Amino acid sequence: MALSRLAELHGVATSYSPCPDRTVPAAESAVVAALAALGVDASSPEAIRTALENAEAGQAARLLPPTVVLRSAAPSADPRTAPELAALPPGTRVRLRFVRPGPLVLGTALLNIPTRTADRDRTVSRR
């Protein structure tokens, strides 16, 4: 159970569906190997317990969950003066990227919002 929770916190699947009506659990060794590739030691029950405590503490200390905000504004509006940003706690740093009016282009954009954890960068896909 602890390994499944640890995998969930790190975005590692513990099962897969080879066809619509069938779900196959992933081998424990595969889950441990995937976590190791992410830099998480899950080689023993004690290591799993420690990694789980660290992951849950990091999640609890996170300033905000990963968030993407889409906002429409007049082309001349300065996004840095948005009222939504004024509501953030003092000292919060936000890296903004702007999409100008016009047709949206398929691709990715990097969204950087510093938090109290090492997990700071998110790649966002736009359509």
C-alpha cells in the first residue's frame, strides 16, 4: 500500500490497460525501478516509508498546487497588474508568459512559479 501511495505522489502508474476491459497491475520491481529513475529510493520498506514521509511533507508545504491560469484581457492591458496577482502572499514570485490575441498555436510553453519545493517547472500544452 505504501509503495502504491509513493508511486501516486510521483506520478508513477501502478497498473496499465492493454485493452479496454482489462487492467494489469505493474510488477513491484517495475514500480521501484521507475521511482529510482526519478531519484526516489524505494528499495526497502524503510526506504519507502522515509520517501513517503518526505513526499507527503513536501506536498503539505507546497505554497500552491501546480496551477495554470488562463485569462483574457484587452490587448493593451498589462498582465502584471492583474487583480489575481495582487491577492498572492507578499514575496511570491511568478514568472509570466503572455499569449497575444490571435489564433492559438499548438505547442508548449514553460510556466515557472517558484514554490517552497524543488518542483518548480511545469510544461503546459496549449491548443
